[in-house]
Amino acid sequence: MQKQFHKYFSFNDLLLVGALLVALGLAWNTVSAMQRNYRLQQKHDQIKAEVELYELQNQNLKYNIAYLKTDDYLELAARDKFSKALPGEAMVYLPNSGAATQAPVAKSTVQKKVVTPKGWRANVQAWWKFLQGKDEKNG
């Protein structure tokens, strides 16, 4: 039996196969690490963009607060609330003051990412919903 084994494979052949297996394992780990780093870089870039957006919103709110503290705004707000005018000005009353037709305020466009399972987990969840009698879309 041993002679037949040596007839087909020598020590150098086994050493070569072992070296190839080690090389394939290293290549596999390298590719996996590169994929993981790429995903982490994408997530980092997305979070960095969200942070910049929140910083801009924060700066905008600071400017708004600074404006609300000015005497000009206080005067305009008081005149609007109490329906008063400066001497020499005439008040005009319209049927709809336009409060209902004001432009909508822009909301944050950043949406929270919904994590959806992939692969075998999605399959297991789909079967579980099916066995419970739940609709896939209304889940």
C-alpha cells in the first residue's frame, strides 16, 4: 500500500500541495480582510457625511437663535402678535393671513437604515412568517 502511495505522490508533491493550501488560505484571508475594510470604509464615509450634515444643521440653528435674539426680530414679532403698526404705517387685513399657506419647513432627509437580513437568515425568517400565516410584505 505504501509503495503504491509513493508511486503516485512523492514527498515533494505533498509539500507542494501543502504549500498551495497555505497560500490559498492566506489569499482567502487577505480577500476577506479587504472586503471587510471596504465595507467599514463605506460605513465610515456615510457616518462622516451624516456628522457634517448635523454640524450644518446645528450651525443653522445657532444662526436662527442669534437672529431670534435681535431687536429687529423682537419688534417684528411683537408687531405681528399684537397687530400694531408704526406711526405712518397702515394695517391691511386680508381674509386669510397666509399662515396656512406658508411653505413647509424642510425636515432632515437622513433616513435611518433598516437592516434587512440576507442569505440564510432571510430565508429562515421568510419561512417563519409563512408558517405563522403572516404576509411577507405586511410582516
